[in-house]
Amino acid sequence: MIKRFHLVFILLLATSCQFFETEKVSSEKIYKEEIGAIDWKEVDRYPSFSNCENILEKPEQKDCFINTINSHLYKSISHEDMVAVREVYDTVKVNFEVSSSGQLSILEIKMDSLLQKEFPDLEMWILQSIDSLKPVAPAYKRGIPVTTQFTLPVIIKTN
């Protein structure tokens, strides 16, 4: 009786090991799954200026960043002598990026040719204004600083 019990116990022990095996998952498979799950068009934290550093919510971070650039740009341009021959109501699109090191640079300024004739120095004023801004921190994705690009519409309106 004891020998049967030992035999059954040994058979159970030998066959039960397969129930404790775990499936091996390669690091490459995990990597591919993680890469597929990442939304590459969104960041975890937007670039910031000193006045935006303590904001925790993403929509407010973005709003603070864009509003800081907008207000700085409008203050800079409003100090310039802009005299127009005709009434102007147009939009200039400023494409810029904030590098992973926190450098802000303009990629392109798109404006109508008539607006450019009316205000030939406008592009230079925008460049100077943006160049004088210094972000405190770049955008972050999963704790890593990343380069981000933005398009800022600047409305030019004369009275």
C-alpha cells in the first residue's frame, strides 16, 4: 500500500511540473508591444516657461505655453511702428519647434504676399521676438526630453 502511494506520488510529482512552467516572452516581443502602444503624436508634458512650470494638467500646460508665446509676440510687435496703407486682417502661420534641449527655433513663417508688401519687416520682427524667448524645459515623453513642433497662427489686424 505504501509502495503504491509512493508510486502515485512520484507520478504526480513528475507530471505536475508542466503546470508550473511559465511561457518565456522575448524582450523583442515586449519591445514591439510597447512601441505599438505608444501614441507618438502626444507628449506626457509640454514644453514650459518659468510661469508654466507648476501646472500639472496637460491641457493647461499647452495653453500656458502657447499663451506665453502669443503674449510675448504681440507685445514685441505692438512696439514696432506698423503703418498700413489699407485695412489689413490676415493670419500669419508661424511653424516652430522646441528641441529636446529646450531650444526654440522657427522653421517657417507663412504669410500672404500682400501682407509681406504691406509690412516688409514683419517676418524679421517675428523672428526677433521668438528668438528672445527661452523655454525652461522641453517636452517630455515617458520621462525622456523630445523635440516638439507647433504651428502658431498670428492674426494681423489694423484699425
